[in-house]
Amino acid sequence: MPLIETSSAVLLLWAVIGYGLGSIPFGMVLARVMGLGNLREIGSGNIGATNVLRTGNKAAAALTLLLDAGKGAAALLLARFATGSEDAAQLAGLAAMLGHCYPVWLRFKGGKGVATFLGLLLALHWPVGVGACIAWLVGAGISRISSMGALVAAAASTFLMLFLGAAQAMVLGMILTLLIFWRHRANIARIRAGTEPKIGKKAG
């Protein structure tokens, strides 16, 4: 965990900025703009890239993935650049993750946070981010289940921080991992029951 060097007022400011960036529901915006319908009424009802993919539009899903990852990375990098402090950067990143998962505009019912989580890790410490992305690819590739990839990546991320020289981010990493598992608790139940949908399965 980084030393707290930044004033409370500045930390609060970057928490608000991070939350605001994270709460932008790019999946819903793109679905509306591209005429794909209301994501709340498609597939799982989630606002993330996996559910956008269920509309059958791969371009929209890829763009949602990039934008959701980008907003997490942007919050952290902007705070790091503006303040020069790692405490403000990590707080802004965490706030972006919370904004995606619990956006005030959607009555605090947001996405699962996987893309934002991976974007955060890439901005926080790129070797850890790359390792987590590889873990997602392995988990999702073997199981053909997106949520399985997310759980594998989240579980691996803390160990990656430990072994790749990002010890000061361990606390943030553990909080993000717990949040990913919490947001996927329904998916975990479906995985156990064998009813979790496969990647790319188009909504009926």
C-alpha cells in the first residue's frame, strides 16, 4: 500500500473524478447509438462487453471492451500525472472500478467490472496487467466461459503483484479481486450448476 502523501481534499477530488469516469456506461451508450436495443433487456442484462457480444455485433463488443478498460486506466493515469502521487492514482482507479460496478446514473446497478479491472492493472503496473490478461485468455479459452476467465484473472492478479514487483499495490489488488468475485457470485453459482452461457452465445 502506498504512503498517504496527498491532502484529503485532493484525494476526495480524484475519487470523485475517478468515479465519474468509471460510471460512464459505454456498453449501453454504444448499444443505443448502434441500434442494438436496450442491454438491460438482452442476455444477462449486464452493461459490459460480454453482453454486448450477445447482440451479435462484435465491433460494438470490442469497442465496449476498449472503452471500459480505458476509463479505468485513464482515471489512474490522470491522477498519477496531475498529482505525482501513487495514493491519489490508486484511489482514483478504485473509484473508477466502483463507478463502473455501481453507477449512480443506473441506480447503482452497473457491470461486473472485468474490462475496467484489466485496464486498471495495465495502467497500475503493466507486467501485472499483461499477466492478468493472459490469465483471462487461458481461463476463458479453456472453459469458453467469460466469467471463468475473469475469476482466473482476478485470482492470479494478487500473486502477480507479489512476484512482479508491485507490492505497494497489493491492498488495491486484493480489494479489486474481492470485488470481482463479489460481482460474479451469480456466475459462480451458474458455473457450479453447469448453466453459465458460453462466450459468443447470441441472445434469443
